[in-house]
Amino acid sequence: MKKPQWVIEKERARRVAAQETIWLFGLHAVRDALLNPRRERVRLVVTPNALDKLADAVAESGMEPEISDPRKFAAPLDPESVHQGAALEVKPLDWGSLRDAALAEGPGPARIVLLDRVTDPHNVGAVLRSSEVFGARAVVGVERHAAPETGSLAKAASGALERQPYIRVKNLADAMEELRAMGFLVLGLAGEGERTIGAALEGRRNRPVALVMGAEGPGLREKTRATCDELVRIGAAGSFGSLNVSNAAAVALYAASPDADNSGGSA
């Protein structure tokens, strides 16, 4: 029996994904990837100086490093990449489904960050760092309109990419509806929100919460806004503009933490 075309395409996409690799670079990103048992590693290129600094992680990983001259670094990186003498070729991480992340065990009620077309890898990396610090279950982006897993993102995340689930979905609104069906309160960050995050969560901090934020400038798309339970804002001292999305994520996660003191309503 001939396979349907959609089955053929899905299998082809799976084979392509299995062959895909990325290069991580920089001492922090490479060290954490070497120590991550979930990470499938392919090739390690280091300078003698970097190898000295990474000796323990290299030994634990069991990899055979390729020693490279720092003046002619052998890894195929962009010349502008600040690699610090270390580069590691790896397969992308598979964190499983959004449902898996949302229902994962963790301290307190779940918090998840959803990014609406945030494409800058440095911003996404910084959001991953904040999400790890504040114990978010996952950071979620859109497959076609979000920063993919790259060396630049990993370096900006400073190791958090290896520990903080980063899940990409086909449709953000569908993901929001899925979370709502699991009991999540879905809050979208927008400057025109009537209430602060703290005010919106008063008496509801024991609920799982999804925080949705857009890129600086465009903000949330219309469909994303309509799918939120409520639009909320970060309280500010004056009308001086908006925070960068990575800074907004850190403030929002703190304001939404189950034990945060928001008695003043400022966040």
C-alpha cells in the first residue's frame, strides 16, 4: 500500500532533523553542553588554552578533542563569533511536547513563557537565563518566527539552553488554548493592560500561569491578544517607554512567582 504524501513528508522532515547539527561556541556554552547527558555531541574543537580550562568537562564527556591553532581556528564559525577557543558541534535538543513541559514536576505552580515572534537570539537567550533563574517550566516560541537553537543563542543563554526547556510550536494561539485547557491562566503583556501582573494574580497565585510577550516594537499580534485571558502591564514610574523583552520577562516572572510580594501592586 502506497504511503500518503503527508506521511512521506513527515518522514523526510524527521530524517533531515536527525542529520541537522549546530555549532555551539564560547567556554560557558561548550562546558555546559559537554556536561549535559541529554546533548548528542559530534565534534569538539579547542585551542590548547581552552582545553586547559575545559579539561574536567572534556574528560567527563568522554570526547576526543581536536586541538586547533588559535590563529586558524578549525571550526566553521562566523569570523565575528567570540568563540574563546572552544566550539562544539551538536544535535539540537529535544525537550518533548508542550504538554510534557507544562505537566512536569517542579516547585510550586507552573510558570511558562511564550514568545510571540521574538526572533533575536540574544533576547531569547536572555529570556532562557531568566526563566531558569525563576523556575519556569519552559520557554515557548513559534517554529517559523522565533530564534532557532544556534550558537549565538546558546552563548547569550550562558548555559541555560542546556537546562531550560525551549520548545517551538507551529501555532502560538493553539498552544495558548492547549495551556488554558490544562488550567493555565494566560496573561499577555501589553502597555495598555489595565491591571499590573501582581493585581491580576491577587488571590490566584496558586494557579499555573502562562506569560505571553511580543518583540519590542510590534508587541503581541491581534490573534495572540484575543487568545489571552487578560492583558496585563508592568508597573512603571513614568511613561518613558517599554522594557526590552528579555528584561520584561525577568520582571514578569518575578512578579508572577507564587511567593512574590506584590502588595504594592507595582508589578
